[in-house]
Amino acid sequence: MASSIAIAAVSTTIMGLLRDNYPRDQFGTSLPFDLYQPKNFDDPMKEGVAVCLWRVAPNGNRRNFPNRTDRFGRKFRGSIPIDLYYLIVPFAEKAERQQRMLGWLIRAMHELGPMVPSHLNHYLSESDIFAEAEGLDAVPEPLLVADYLTLWDRLKRLPPAMTYVVRLLLIDSDKALDEYPLVEERNLDFGTVNA
């Protein structure tokens, strides 16, 4: 189960895997990859790839997870299931190069396959964010035309891009639940009231 920095770990993993695997013979040896916030689109890079987390939402299928028990038998509050929505944007001076980059990005995101803990724990300084049995997938998530129009209205310089979702990221609590032994006997100490 993932710690509270899991969102940052997923974002840097997507960016890092794309940066580590892009075709240098086609796009050069110094293509920049960066995590973007919406404000960065006001003055975007001239050429490179932006990974923008643009929406976070509760998972629609599972909302309430039961309390979690770790491998030592300690109980913790239930995990919070969320979905992360990403915008992967290639920037280039020429339209043809931008579209070549977009085609490569779509193919590369498909070929990433599941992001396993060795990937998810690699790109940040912390190495224990995800447990061994965890993994996540980034899958294409087409937006409705109204959502695209809203994005284009807000992000005036947004070139053609692809949207992805990472579903069911479980953010765990580190707050242990106190456990007490079962009640075996109850002593009701009734006394007299002095008036």
C-alpha cells in the first residue's frame, strides 16, 4: 500500500520512464521532460514533453475500504482510493515534429505496461513508497468535447495532447488503530447515593 507521497511518485515515474526510453536518434539527446502545473502552460517550453496532473478524483467503483492490517498484524484506518488524470503534452516549434512526438508518446505510454514497485519507488529519493505487491496502470482516457473545450479555454497554448488515467491508487493511513482485548467480564459497581 502506498504512502502519502504516492501521487508525486506516480507523476515522476511516468515522466522518468518516458525520459529514459525516448528515441534519442529521432528527437536528439537532450529532449527536456518536465512535470507541469496549469500555470506553466502560460509560458511553455519551446520543445519537450510535459506531464501534467490536471485532476484528482475519488475512485468511482470503491469508496470505502475496510481497515488495513499490515504484515505485523497492526491495524490501520482504511486506504483512500483515488484516480489520477494526466495530460501528456509534446511541445515543438514545428507541427510535424510535435505530431511525431505525440505519436511516439501514445505508443510509449501503451508499452509502459503496469508500473511496478521497482519503477514507482525509483524516481524519488524515498524507496519505500509502494509495497512489493502493488502496481498501477496508466490507460488512455478520452475526454468529452466539452472538457477539451474547457481545457483549451483555460490553457490557451495547449497543443494536441493525450489524456491518461491511473485508477485505484490506494493512499494508506499511518495512524494505527488501538486494539484492546475482548471484554470477558463486566463489573457494575452500584453504590448508594448519599443525600
